[in-house]
Amino acid sequence: MTSKALITKTAQRTLDIEIDALQALKDSIDDNFERCVEAVFRCEGRLVVTGIGKSALVGQKIVATLNSTGTPALFMHAADAIHGDLGMIQSGDFVLCLSKSGETPEIRVLVPLLKNLGNPIIGMVSQADSYLGRHAHYVLLTPVNQEADPNNLAPTASTTAQIALGDALATSLLALRGFSPQDFAQFHPGGALGKQLYLRVSDLYPQNERPAVQLDDSLQRTILEMTSKRLGATAVLDESSRLRGIITDGDLRRMLERGNGFDGLQAKAIMSPNPRCISSDAMAVKALQIMRKNSITQLIVVDKQNQYLGFVHLHDLIREGLI
């Protein structure tokens, strides 16, 4: 077998095993899972997640997902717990213990200590009759019989199942809480996803120059305005300061290509009427959608009375991470 064939065969076998594990996990969702989710939802404290080895890494991911979707959570390493970190646990907290076997020495030491504290224990484990499974108040089964690596040793399918079940727990709690896009934005103010939900055009355009010329302004005046304001465009206004058009770099190039005389040329002869505009209170992601749809790099910003306010540029959206 060639190396390429071996790679393809191994990769496909890995994914087949993990797909089977996820299907088994899906089939295992039952009343026990529902009772566990409802108990955590009613919990007045936090969900403390703990584990050892690869399960500890999965636990940290689960904590991040829970916190970002409205369920207060924190991570406590099982090895550190028995050396002082048990003090992290407060009255009213639930403890989620992750362990494939449910028999590791750290878990065997930790579980009695947790029971002495009186905190409810959730065991995420592959065997219900394991030590953790027998002593947990709630059991979340990850029924994985085979790891994906050729030696059936490295945590692969089992950690995939743990991550997926953690996601199922977080999203079920999210659904019960009625967690909205606005809530998501509150917890993700610095991320691109959050910005899509709260960033508005009014947050962007004041940072830019406000190029504008009058209908009767000369070509020289128009070019100076565009180059000095560095946005590659200028608005064209009438005597009442109403928006009448836009002149872009592209309009200037097309004018030069026509090769007609430029003496006495005014802004109104170069401009494109009826420019693309956007309201100042529109979402920034809406501006991005309009730019993409029309293959343009800037929009004129107007207020509710359609008065010219300025420009929002593609660079503004790139700077904010929306692209």
C-alpha cells in the first residue's frame, strides 16, 4: 500500500469510528440527560467542570462554551482539586466530572471529597457501572467502545464524544434560558460574531473624513477634495446641502478614458446620481452586505432625514474584523 493510500484509509477509518461514536451518543440521549439539564438549569450556583489528562482539556473547552452561552462555569483540574483547589467550589455549585473510564486514581480520591461537600456530581463517563458512574448523582453516558487510533489507545473517539455531549449540554441550557443574539453579543463584544450583532454604521463613519463638493465645483476642486480626504470618493451636494450624487476614483478614470476636454468641467458632469446610501443607525454588517452585493468599497451615510453625514468604507469593516 502506498503512503498516500495509507493516509487516506487511516483518515477515513478515523472519521468512520468517530461518526459511529457520535451516532451512539445521539441514541443514548434519554430521560437521564433531560433530568440533568433541568437540574443544572435550576442550579443557583455554577457548573464546576473537572477532569484529568485529555478529559481536562475537553473540560476547559466545555467551560468556555458554557460561559459564552449564559451558563456560569469554571474549570478545576482534578489533580489540583485534591491539593487545595476544592476551595473553588461553593455551596449551590454542581460539579461535572469527565472521565472515560471513571476509574482513574484522581477521580477515586476526588469523588468522596465532593460528596462530603454536598455538591451534586454529574459524571460524564463511558461506563455507567464505573466508580464515577455509581457515585454520581447524574450520569451522562459517552458510550465509546473503540478509539479511532489503530492501537485503540489514544483518546480520540472518546474525546470527540465528550466535546459533543458538552455542546449538547450547553445548547440545551441555552434553549431553556431563551438566550438571544443580543445576549450572545453581550458575552462576545470583542469577537467578529458579536460585532455583527451590535456594531452599527454610526460607530464607524465619524472616524473618517467627510469629503463633499458642490454641483458646480470645478474638476480641480473635486480632485483636491478627494485626494485630501483619502477615501477615494466624495459626495456631491446641492446649494441646500442635499445629497445629489457621488464621484469616485472610478468616475475620474472613466472621464480620463473618454479624453474630452476638461476645461470648465464641473462636478455635476462627472458624478453618478442616486448613490448607494445607508442609514447611520443600520448594522455595520448590513453595510458589508450592500458593498459585496454591488462590488463597491464605500457607502454614503445619511441620517433619518436623508441628510449627508459621511462615508463608511470597506477598510472600516476590515479593521473591525467583520471580514
